[in-house]
Amino acid sequence: MQTRLTAGDAEVTIDPENGCRLAGLRIGGTELLRQGAKYGSFPMAPWCGRTAHGEFRNGGDKHQLPLNSPPHAIHGTVRDGAWRTAAVDERSASFTCELGDPWPYAGRVTQVFELTEDALTLRMGVEAADVSFPAQAGWHPWFLRVLDGPQGASEPVRLDFTAAWQEERGDDHLPTGRRIEPLPGPWDDCFGMPDGVSVTLTWPERLELTVSSRAEWVVIYDEQEAAVCVEPQSGPPNGLNTHPRLVTPIDPLEIEATFAWRRL
């Protein structure tokens, strides 16, 4: 059963049975997220984006993940299963998901949603049960390129952000390890923002929404006609191998992001 949060004319729908994704984000009756079982906005953990050939190491142990986007493994495992509802009230909800096969380590992912009249805050934590492991976490929202609703169709969304660098993308869609000056879109690319992620989406004369996070990486994907993705995450694609963040039983990985909006 889906969970619904409301604050003023803002409404959030969460689907814990389908990867605990945001199934809907409506402002004044207008849906902002692409609809469909694969879309909305889903959590990425215990890794984000592509992991090269599905392989990573934890110390001397080498692991193989399923190649769900051949030749790579993509977007983690927690978006694929059911989560347990921990707590719900009118404006907030929390959920948990146990890590396990095909992820080789035991642990838990917790996700918290908090809604106000002008913002949605997302929090996620990745905990190790006993054995430490490298991990990443983030979110993959599919924002509609054109809004529809009581006012009719909007103009296409515009993206505005200032990045310190762009991770150079190789032919295999993985970062090469070189940091380059940000290039114009279209993008399926990772950008570095050492002072924290801040990306503004503007639907002219309708709505402005800013995605912000203390995380330093964001992937921008705008190669599809229906939607654009602004994905704050704790590390770059293939980060299990190139930028590992070790999660231990006493040191979880925690990440937070906010979607804040105003009418134009």
C-alpha cells in the first residue's frame, strides 16, 4: 500500500513495495515526476550509477554483481524490492530495507521523507551489520520536462547549475578519471560540486525547484524527451572502485537532499 504525505497543497506519494520510490510529487495539483513503475524518484544504494562490469573489491575480496545494464551493474539493489514501513504521520515517513543477495554483505538502508509546504527533504543511511564494505547512496528523480495540470502544459524545463568540474565520460559511459571543464549538454554525466550540490529546474512562469545536498556529486541526465534527471549522490559512477567510502558497523554512510520549490 502506498504512503501519502501532505503539507498545504503539496502532496507526496511513496511506494514502499516498489523500491520505496517517490511515486508522485504534486504541487497545487500538478505532478512533477514522470509516472510509471520504473520512474518517479528511486533511491540508489549500496552504489550509484554504473559499477564497471559489475566488479568491485573490498580489501582482498573480489565480488561480482549482476549485470543489470550490460556490461555494467547499475543503480544499486534497494530500488528493486519491498521496504518495511517504520513510522508515518501526516508530513513524514521512514522506511527500512535489509541488504542481502545479490549484495554480498549484510546491512540495512534507512530512508526518511519530511514534507513541508515548500520543500521535501530526503535522508538515507547505509549501515553495515558486521563486516565493513564500500558503499554509495543517492537519489534518481525523473522530473517531467513539460508540466501539465490545471494551468495546461508548461514550457520545457530549464536547468541551471555551476559545477567545479565534469567527470570525463569514456565510451563505456564510465568516468575516465580525468576532470574537465563542464561541457554543454545534452548530458549523461557526473559533475563535481565541492561546496554541495545545487541545481535549479525552472518551468517558465510556473515553478522553480532547486535540488540541493551536502553531497559533492550530481549526475545530470537529459537525453530523454519526457524527463530530466538530477541525481545527488555520495560518489561518482564506478565509485565503489574509484572513490570507495567504507561503511563500518559504527560508521554508517549518511546522505541528505532537499527538493525546494517556489511558484513563478
